[in-house]
Amino acid sequence: MKKILSLALVGILGVTLVSGCGTTGGASTSSGGSGGTIKIGANLELTGGTAMFGQEAKNGINLAFEQQNAKGGVLGKKLELVAADNKSDAGESTAAVTKLVTQDKVVAVIGSMTSSVTLAAVPVVTDNKIPMVSPSGTNAKVTVDNGQVRPWVFRACFIDPFQGKVGAKFALNTLKAKTAAIIIDQKSDYSKGLADAFVTNFKQGGGQITGTEQYVAGSDKDFRPILTRIKSQNPDLIWVPGYYQEVGLIVKQARELGMNQPFAGGDGWDDAKLFEIGTPAALNNTYYVDHVATAAPDMVQFVKDYQAKFGHEPNAMSALAYDAANMIAKAIETAGSADSSKIRDALEKLKDFKGVTGGITIDPATHNPTKSAVIKQNKEGKTVYLTTVTP
């Protein structure tokens, strides 16, 4: 009996020691307490077609975690960012987020920045029960599928139905457009969803669509054939719900064809690279819907901190990723635990969270926040804030 008791005691001590060795990373930190780290994953477009979005987002997340850690971290633990590059590709996104949750053992994921790449990660985080917050995936399907909320997916931004409505009303009421042509990236959930929202609201407001053209992002570089067809329609406005790389080329080539009417689109335009690709002169008389203006009161300190650390001004993607990172930090603090299921529950109950892009209260039925939008104009190589539109 003594020998049996001794062996049992050795076994208990062994289990205790093994458990104690696991307190420095990933889900093993879920019990809170002092010391150790909490691993948060980021599934970002660090290379590929929308690399500028992912790079700016990573900066925003790093700044948020650095500030949190300087204050003592969360629950006495440091926040550790584990970033994975999805190469701006849906298939790579699935692989990247799988690595984060199964190998790196992160307790939550931030990302992705684009809707199609975000949607590719949804099954992985859902199957593994890891909460994910997309900073800027605006397609409605990111958080709601066939009327049912996706339980493990949240976002820090407005959605395309609202963004498209804002764009349509601006086209009708401010630009006085009565007709519009549409140019869609046929591979992009973001582009198709934003186009549908614009068209629906533009028609409801009395506008007419003269035609719709499609391209394939990353493959098509010569847009003159579709632009020539649109030119013959002579629309008052051309709506391009795409990303900055193709948008810059489309507008530049349109101006070369003598098309001087206004172009407009959504938050996918928001990057300084747009001016390099499209040229400042060509981008005059163009407009887009965005998440926040850098001069907004809540953004002032963030802009100063960001510039001091990275040497340039942030964009909306930097700010949204900063907010998404702090949303997760707040959820861990509120839950009193880094357990993924408890983080999920705290995110679903997040209320009156003060982000730099505006106040955030998550709707439990949709996992979306109610956010305002801004209209920006590109003018002489600079982006100018025009107005704020509330839901």
C-alpha cells in the first residue's frame, strides 16, 4: 500500500510539473494570473495584391499590443502577436489560419482585411472554436450566413449594404448623377456585394444603370476594352467597388481615353499606393466611402503614436486593426480569462467600446457594430475628407 501511495504521489507531482511548464504561450495561458504570454494570431495579407492593407494592419496591431503591454498586459500577461501571411489569397488564408490555431495555439485571431480572404478562414476558426475579428471584411456574409450569425466571427467595421447605400446617395444627391456604369471584380465577394448594394439603392433613388462590366483582379491589366464600351454609354458616374491596385489602373486608362466623369467606390480604394498607380492628375474628380478620417477627434492621438513609431500616417486599415486588437484585449480582460470560448462570449457582449474609428457595440444577432462612414475625395494627389454619414 505504501508503494502504491508513493507511486500515486509521484504521478500527481509529474502532472503538476508538466502543467506548470505550459504557462508561457497559446491557449495554455487561459486561466489568467501573472506571468507568461497570451498568443493572438493575425491572418493578414502581408504579400500579394492587397499587401498594403495587411502591412498597415500589422502595424496597427503591434502598436495596440505594445501599448497594452506597457500598461502591464492583460490579466498580468503580455500579449504576443503571431502573424501569418495569407498572400492575399483565399486558399492561402485557409492554410495560414489553420497553422495559427492548430500549431501556434493562438486563443483568438485578427483578420483578414478583405472579405473573400476572411470568408476562407471562417470554417477553420468555427471548427476549432477560436474567435476571429475581421478589421475590415465588409461583406455581409462574413458574420451572417443564410440569416444565421456565425458564432465565432466578429468584425470592427460597417458592412457593404450600408457602404453601398452611402455611395449611392452621395452619387444621386451630391454628384447629381442620374446614370451610372458598374465595373466589378468577378472573383471578389467584397466587390460583388458592394456593387449589388450600390445598384439597389441607386435605382431606388431614381437612377439608371447603363451597363455592368467585369474583370479579374491580379490577372487583368488592360481595361481599355471594357472602358471603351462604357464610354459609348456616356454615364454620369462610374462605380468601381474594387481594390486600389486595379482601381488606379482603371481610372488612369479611362482618363487616357478621354473619360472625364467622376469615378467612385468603397473602402478598398484607401491606400497611398492608389496615387502611385493611378497618378494624382487622373484621380482628380474621384470619391470613395471610407471608415474614418485621420483628422477625426478620436484619431488624433492614434495618428501621433502611429507616426512616431512607423514614420508615416496611418490609414483606415491601420486604425481598424488597432481597434480589433483592442477589442480582443478588452474581451480577455472582461472575461477574466484567455479561454477562447470565454473571449467569444465577451466579444458578443461588447458594449460602448471606445475605438479610434468610433464607438463599438456588438449586435449579438449579427456580430456587427453600428458604425458611421465618411466620404473622401481625391484631389491633387491628396485625400480630402468631405462628410460623415451615420446609419
